[in-house]
Amino acid sequence: MTESISITDLSREFDVTTRAIRFYEDEGLLHPRRQGRNRVYSPRDRVRLKLILRGKRLGFSLSEIAEIIRLYHSEPGESAQLDYFIEKIRERRALLLQQKEDIEVTLAELDAIESQCRERLENLRN
């Protein structure tokens, strides 16, 4: 990997818009250098973007992602980051399991109502 990466290359590599990358920069999650008017991203920024996108895919908020990144660079470093991340994973899993249960209940209710409607419709047609 090269020492510096353009915003266009980063955008292509991660299939995100340059606008999204600039947004993460505005939020303080990425810290590119400037070469004239161009943003130049380091390998560290590339890793951060990868973490941001992974966190978003997992449903974490930007503030949670920022905290995970911040913890990595503070004492006690990676262990604090991993403890926090594990806790956030547990919270996210619990939320998703509850949502899954809610969806299953709703689907069962829809099945029952549909069955009742079909039965009533058949009675009306006979």
C-alpha cells in the first residue's frame, strides 16, 4: 500500500462517496493531510475508514464508533477499546434479538389475520 491515498482512491476502494469521506472528516473521524487543495489520507485513515464502515454495517452510531477509535489511542489502549467494543456488541445483539422476536410475533399475527380473512372471504363467496 502506498504511503498516501487520495480521496478518490479511498472512495473507490470502499465504495463510498467522497462526500461521505468528507463527512467523516468533518466529524473528526478522519484526519487527512493537505497537499495544496488535495486531501491526502494516510494508511491510518484507511484503517479508520474501514472501522467506521464496519461499525455502521453493524448498526453502531457514529459517536460509538468515534469512542471505539478514541479508546484505541488512550490508556489502556487496545484493551479498553476491546472491552468497550464487546459491550457495544452485546447491546447491539440484544437489540437485534428483541427486534427479531418482535418481527416473528408480527409475522405470526399477520399469518393469523390473513388466514381469518381468507376463511371469511371463502364463506362470503359460498
